[in-house]
Amino acid sequence: MVVDIRTRRAGKERDPAIPDGQDPLLRAVYGEILRDERLDQDRTLDDVARAVGMSKQYLSEVERGRKEPSSEMLHSVCDALGLPIEHLLTRAVRRITASRRIATHRPAGTPRAELLAA
């Protein structure tokens, strides 16, 4: 099961950034993973953005799934975080797979975000 650690710690519902019943956008999944990794390392947007050579505003947009980063940009952010690119890809596949399982196995009327946050 995929759990968003930040929102669980904060006691909040996960912001799925996707309509209920649809697969998440790949850019949203990548962004969530990168943000989780950055926060787990107690690093700021500014710190990572400087290491990559991008603006913190752009990195923020990537993390929120609003910008579609190039593969080179993803690789650079992963390098700055010490996250092998294959780990980003593997974690993304796991989250999307879990999201699909939840969508097909949840009781009728149960929001996807509620199940992901459980």
C-alpha cells in the first residue's frame, strides 16, 4: 500500500491531484516522490533548486505535478537528492499500481484519497 508520509504525519487527507477513478498523471507521481525524498532529507526547495540550477518556483511546480519536466531535468533533480533515477521510476510504478488496485478494490463511495491515506 502506498502512503503519503507527510500527510499521514500531519493527520491530513492526501491531495491526490487527480479526479477520482482515473490513473494519476505521471508528472504528479514523480513530483510527489521527489518532494517526499526532499522532505525526508530535510532539504529546502531553494537548496535543491540551486544544486540543480533551476528556480525554486519551477521545482515547486514540478513537485506539485503542474510542470512536465524533461528526462534530463528529472535526472538532475534525482542526482541532487542522491536518488538513483531507477528508484524514482520504480517508486512511480508502485504508486500507480497501488492506485489502480485501490480504484478497483474499494467499497463503493469510498474516496481514493481516504484509502491511500490509510
